[in-house]
Amino acid sequence: MGYRWAPYPLLTRTRPAYAHARSGAGFFLETCAGYPVFMGDLRLEELSAKTIVAANSLELRPGQEQFVTPTSYAIADAFVNPVTSWPRVVLDGDRVVGFIRGNFDPDAQQHEFRSCIWRINVAADSQGSGVGKFAAHALADEARSRGFDKLYVIWEPGDDGPEQFFLHIGFVVTGQTQYGESIGALEL
Ligand SMILES: CC(C)(COP(=O)(O)OP(=O)(O)OC[C@H]1O[C@@H](n2cnc3c(N)ncnc32)[C@H](O)[C@@H]1OP(=O)(O)O)[C@@H](O)C(=O)NCCC(=O)NCCS
């Protein structure tokens, strides 16, 4: 199944080496408009009764569990309206290899909760092969289609944390929460 995302500057190049990291499962093409296209097995599906158990039991790498739910999200979880949630699984063939949950709530009091990645997890043995980037950019596409011009994420700094991932895919640190977490934003 083909998947096309928007022309983020950092993605407007062909990436054959990256495809090799996925054991030949996919490759990038460049369209005549210069936009990259990922052709491969990865696809996004709405979280369902069929996938929820696999999504909840994704095994992470040692040391990563503590970064899954930054304090700001853990606290806000009690107040967030479930209808603003956008939960999706990433499938590689038939296997759930990732989970991403967005939140889209233009009325949220805190601007970083209006259009954001609330959770993103990739199975330990699928990390480093583009699954997280695929999921984050699919969520960014969804945010753009809803009229947002930024996608936010909050993460906890730390050696085994996701900071380098978010910076690699284009997020820029815009501030800190009261709990010392980083707030990152991606221009859409
Ligand atoms: C963060 C996470 C989602 C990244 O997923 P992933 O599938 O391994 O990331 P990708 O393979 O798509 O990586 C995309 C880019 O980020 C880079 N990257 C990812 N993790 C990195 C790290 N720890 N250090 C340096 N670069 C990293 C990759 O090299 C790749 O760069 P490229 O585009 O130049 O090739 C995954 O490590 C994870 O599930 N972590 C545990 C849960 C977590 O911390 N979630 C965040 C909560 S806020």
C-alpha cells in the first residue's frame, strides 16, 4: 500500500539507504512534485477491538518504559475528552508494530494540547526502521487536514528517551513544562 505525506523540508529527498534498514520492505520514490512517497508494508489503522491487546502489549527496549507517559500527559489524562483522541496502530503486514495517539482539541486551555502527539510507542524489534517517523508524520498529516499549523509533543529528557527521535523528524524545542519536560513543535 502506498503512503504519501506532506513535503516537510527534511523529507524532500530520496532515502534508499533508509529503505534498506527495513530489510527491503519498502522504498522511497520522488514524485514529479518532489514529494517523497513511501511504498511499503507499513499502514495505519484505527485502534480496534482486534488490535487493542497487541497495541497495549507492545514491548519496548529496557529503560524506555519510564518515558512513555510524561507527567504532563498523565495528569491531563484525567481531564481530556475521549472524543478528541485519535488512536491508531501501525501495522507491518498483519503485525502491530507501533501505536500512536493524537489529541485534537482546538478548545484545550493549554495550546500544546490542541494538536499533539499524546503517545507514541514502537515495538523494540521494530525500532530504528522508520515506524515512529511514519506514525508521527501520518498524525501530522491529520493535524494539517484539520486546519492546525503546528503539531506539539511533550517528552521527558533522558538518555533512553525519545528526544533525538523528535528532533530528527523536525520538532523544535519551544519551551519546558512545570515538570521540566521539553515541549516540541513541528511546523505543518
Ligand atoms: C521514540 C520512538 C517512538 C522512535 O520510534 P522509531 O521507530 O525507533 O524511530 P524511527 O526509526 O522512525 O526514527 C526516525 C529518525 O529518528 C532517529 N532516531 C530515533 N531514535 C533515535 C535515538 N534514540 N537517537 C538518535 N536518533 C534517533 C532515527 O535514526 C531516524 O533518523 P533518520 O530519519 O535520519 O533516519 C521509539 O524509540 C519508542 O517507542 N520509544 C519508547 C516510547 C517513547 O519514549 N515514546 C515517546 C513518548 S513522549
